Amino acid sequence: MTHTLAIVATAAVWAIGGGALTWLATIPLHGRSLGGLLASVVLTSAVASIAAMVGSDRAMYLQMHELGVGVIVAVVAGLVGAATAALAATRLSRDNRALSDVVAQIGEGRVPSDDGRRLTAQLEQLRSELAATARRLAESRDRERALEASRRELVAWVSHDLRTPLAGLRAMSEALEDGVADDPALYYKQIHASVDRLAGMVDDLFELSRIQAGAISSAPEHVGLDDLVSDRLTALEPLARGRGVRLGGRSDGQVAVAGNDAELNRAITNLVANAIRHTAAAGSVDVQLAASDGHARVTVRDECGGIPAADLARLFDVGFRGEPARSQSSGGAGLGLAITRGIVEAHQGSVEVANVPGGCAFTVCLPLA
């Protein structure tokens, strides 16, 4: 037993010594490539095996020819291991190049394809994750471009809409100051209307900034949508009557949601007022409230003649006002529908629009309380 332990100890010492020397000698290969590192590992293992065999043979006092046979066997095994390692290194190098191509494509802003040569399981997963990350980055860039475009459009619209009433205010104030106004009372009335319009635009901009900053109230209240819709119809009846539009509505009964009463009030007001403004005289606007499948739905249907299909997808974008005729008749900065969508989405709901015979229908969907 003692002799066997001595043989094992001698073999271990020889293996450690041979392996350590080989590893140190091949350090320059480690940093060059995966193939070089793998070759160093195989060579170290082979030398350690040969050294262990030589050490154990010497400890057992074997004949020289027997020792030579053992060394030859170990060398052959090492060569087989080296050939296998070379094949593995070639595979790893190809996989590494494939991943490098994926990273380069991401760096160029492109989305790499999931197709291509088959990689090892771990590297295949890494490639899939990189491709998924690239897709998310591309989607984020597209959203940023769309947001930046809408911001530029908003600045252009607001600049135009601010310039017009401001120029009118300046001209009327100068006329009043110089005493050349034919009807000062009319001028004062026009100044008051222009100031109201400017104040409304500023309120819309402030509300939109609150929505984009996520500053909608996080303390939900119990809001009765049936009462809210009824109040909005009553409040907007004078606007509808003044434009010759019939305004009506109906409800399935009491419907309650959890949210901010003032914000939801504004969202519904924007939709109904927008429908009234874009409905021709003698037309009608109908508001319906229903509840089903755990959600409340407020549908505002108008007779605006319909919206071009190309505009439907952008109707809720900031600053978008569609065709010139609708823009001129709206009199706003194109923020009302964007504000409505922001408020509804902040309440975990959604708002959609679709063309219907003679006009269009806006539908707000909110989870029931």
C-alpha cells in the first residue's frame, strides 16, 4: 500500500511539474485566439499525462522499452486530443466570426437576421438575444424619430397659431391706442376671444407636458361615467346649438370607473367638442355609454364625412390636424386628441377611431371600477 501511494505521489509530482512548465511555455498563445488557448490546454494535458506516465514508470523501475511504449501511447493519445482540439478551435473561430458579424450589424444600426450557420447552443442563444436587443433598439429609434417629427410639427403649428392672434391683438391694440377704431366695443370683444384662444392653447400645452411627464393623478377616485357624460352633453349643448348640430346620447345605466374625474372629464369633452366642430350644420353627434366584459365604453359618433384612411393612424399624434379644411375649422393646435389618448392610457384604457357611414366613431375603453 505504501509503495502504491509512493508511485501515485511520484506520478502526480511529475504531472504537475510537466503541466505547469507547458502551461507557462504556452502563455503567449492564450491571448491570441480561442484556438490558441484550446491548443495550450490540450498540449498541457498531453504533457502532464506523459510526465505522469514517465514518473510512475520510473517509480516502478520498469524496463526502458516498456517506458518507451508507454510514452508512445501517451504521445498518440495527445496527438488525437490535439486534432480534436483543432477541430473544436475551428468551430469556435467560425462561431466567433458569426457573433462578430452580428455585433457589427447592430453597431451599424441594422437588425441582424436570426438565420445563418448553426452555432453551439449557448452561442445560438446569445445570437438570438442580440438580435432581439437590436430589434428593440430599432423600434426605440423609430419611436424617437416619430416623436421628434411630431415635436417639430407641433412647434410649426403652434408658432403659426400663436403668430396669427398675436398679430391681430397688436393691430387692434394699436388701433384702440391711436383712437382710429370704428367700433371699440367690437375690438374689445375680438381681443377677449383671441386671449381666450391663446389661453386655451397654453392650457393644452401644459396638460400635454403633464401627461408626457406621467403627472396624471395616481390617487384614483370613484368616477360615475354616466353622470360625467350627461354633464358633458349639457355643457356642450350651447356649442352644438350654435353650430346647428343635434347633440344626443344614451347610457345603459350607472357605470363607474376608477380614475381622476377632472382628467376623464377633459378627455370626454375633447372628443365631443371635436365631433361637434367637424360636423356640418343639420348634422348630429351621438354619445353612447355601455359596459361589458369588465370594461366601460364611451362611443362618440359624428357626421364629419369620414377621415382619410391615411390619416387614421396619425389622428392621435401630437400636433396632427389632417387635411387643411379640418385644420382651419378646428381652431386649435392639434393637441386635443393627443391629450385624450394620454389621459385614457394613463387610466389603463385605450381610445380608437373608425370610419362609419357618414362620419367616424371614437371609442374610449376603460376598465370598470
